Amino acid sequence: MKQFLGTMWVLLITTACLCAMTPLAETGRDTIQKDLVKVDLQSRRIHSFDNGVHFSGNFAGARLGTPLKVNDSVFQVNITPENEPINKSPWYAFKLWSDRRKDVYVTLHYTYGTHRYHPKLSTDGKRWKDMEKSNVTTSNEDVTLRFTTGADTLWVAAQELIPSSEALYWADSLADKFSSLKKRVIGYSILDRPVVSFRIGDKRNANTLVVLSRQHPPEVTGYQAMQAFTERILAKNRLSSRFRKKFDVIVIPSINPDGVDLGHWRHNAGGVDLNRDWDKFLQPETRAVSGYLKALAANGDALQFCLDFHSTEEDVFYIVTEEKQSITQRWLAAIQRAIPDYKVNQSFHGIGSATSKNWIYKQFGAEAVTYEVGDGTDRQLLKRIGETAADELMKVLLEKTSGRKNKK
């Protein structure tokens, strides 16, 4: 295992050096940070044991490490981050099966941080359900999961698995349905995965709404809310149609494709939190997005608002202004009126940190909000909030630009 990781690290550094030495004009792509920190890359292999139990980390988004056999029925999986220090968002994802029907206990041992995500199970990697709480036992810092395994593969993950390929497929599927949607690659990650943007609306529009997502790999609920939000803007109704005639919408659905596919807790392939890199722009992903937005502004686009989707323990909107007549405050109040049984939590912490929200506010003078969706927020409620947030923001932005109220 150590030899494998060492080899992978050498390959990563070699790739970095080659990219850094290649002229930008020849590659057409961004160069990468020269001084990469060491990152713990996961082994993409199947682990088979003499009692017929098998684990696999051979898929995009896996985080397994090396499982250890404790006895014939009990196994331990060490949940470790890609590097430290890091936000404690311990991600795990693996496949499990056995040659014959068998009760198997898997202990998740956290070496950094504690258990955050309740396990989700799937038989195909696409449809997921929460693991029964009776099969989850917590002891000190460890969590033990009880499975009844067999020849059929069981997928186990901290949240629904949505690899970077799914974001590309989603963008392509929308482009096939809507002629007004234009997709383009705006840059590449450290490991050469595309960072994709798509544009909704008429390019002649000066007013622009920016939607960002997936800077942090495990933050799946934020990504799902972003999808509901975006699809509402594309809906065939009077409000959405009018909005698309007045506004361009720039959507960048997966800013950190490397971290997503590597099964990282928080960082990109360079071991950096991308949502703390919006000042020095040492990473190719943040350089690609910020450069694209600055180019739009230089071309005459007036960035009116930015919404960056994330996830945390509970729903909260991080804001840059508390002024009552601002777009943000009018929007949040409208959401609260539309969903009275949902508590709209907002938090103001100033604009000092190097986040996308703060950079956009300082760079363009545009209001920006980071919408943190709860890890365990009900998926139907999540969709409802995403759609309502889109409806109410479209109304507020149209009112701001037209000076009169707009109705569906």
C-alpha cells in the first residue's frame, strides 16, 4: 500500500512539473500550483478476504483505505482525510459483498474528526436509502455498521454518490432539451478534468445571475438543491420565461471534479480548500472560474447576484449584507413567506475570508449568498426549497430591474 501511494504521489508531482513547464499557448490550459502538498490518494482496488468477504474502492468517489479483518465477521475501515488540517467532514464510500450469505460488521474508525454522515445504501449506485438506525452502533469515536451480505453488491456511502461525470451528463441533458442553454469548458482541474459552465438566456442581456456548486466534494445536498434551483429557472412557465428574457444565468455545477472523484473530504487534488483560495488563486479551478467571471464583466455583463451552494449540519444562508431593502433580505423574506413551515436561518460574518461569496461582492459589487443545505435535509423538502428559492429570486431581480412587482 505504501509503495502504491508513493508511486501515485511521484506521478502526481511529475504531472504537475510537466504542466508547469509547458507553455500556456501550447496547452490552451491553465498551469497548476507548483508547490503541491502531499495528498493521501486512495487505492482503487478490490480487497478480498479468506472468509469470502470482499470490499471495493474501485470507483469514482470511493474512500475506503485498507480494510482490516478483526475476526471472521468483523472488519475495520480507517476513515482518513486526504491531508491535514482540514474541515472535519469525514467522507466514506465503498462496495461490499460476500461469496455466501453472511452477517458482516464494519467499524468505521475515525482518525481525524468524528462521524458526521449517516450511512446511505444502494444496490446500483444510483438509488439510495438511509441505513436502518438499528444497524448503526456508536461506541466512543467509532461507528459499527451491521450488514447481511451476499453475492449481490451493496454500495455504502456517506451521502448519495454523484461523481463528476454525472454533473457533465446533467449539463448535457439540459443542453439537449433547451436550445437557449450553451455549455462550455472554462478550465481544467489539476488532474485534467474539465470545469464546465453553462449559460442560460440571451447573451444580449446585460444582467447576470451566477450559480456555483460543489467546491467541497461531500456536499451533495447543496448540489441537489442547485439542480432544483437551476431546473426551475429553465421551467416552462411565465415567470421563468420572462426572467430568461431579461437575465443571463451562469451555472458552474462542479468546481472541484478531482476532489469529488478522488473521494476527498474537502480539498482538491492539490490538498487545498478551494473556498479559501479566492484571494491568491493558487489553484487552477478557482483561477478558471474567477477568470471566466471577470471576462464576462469585461464584456459588459452586469453581475447582479451570486448564489453558491454548499452543505453543512443544518440549513443556513451566509450573507454579505443585512440591509433590509437589499436583494438578499427581500429574497430571504420572500422564501420565508412562501414556506412558512420552514425556518430561514441567516448568518452574517463579514467579508474577510477568502470565499467565492466575499470575492464576488468585493470584485463586482454584487450581492452574494452561500446557501448551506443540511446534510440530512429531507430530499423532497430540499427540492421544494430550491424551486421556491429560484421563484422568489427571479421575482426580486425582475422587480429590481423593472421597478415594478412581477407575478407568475
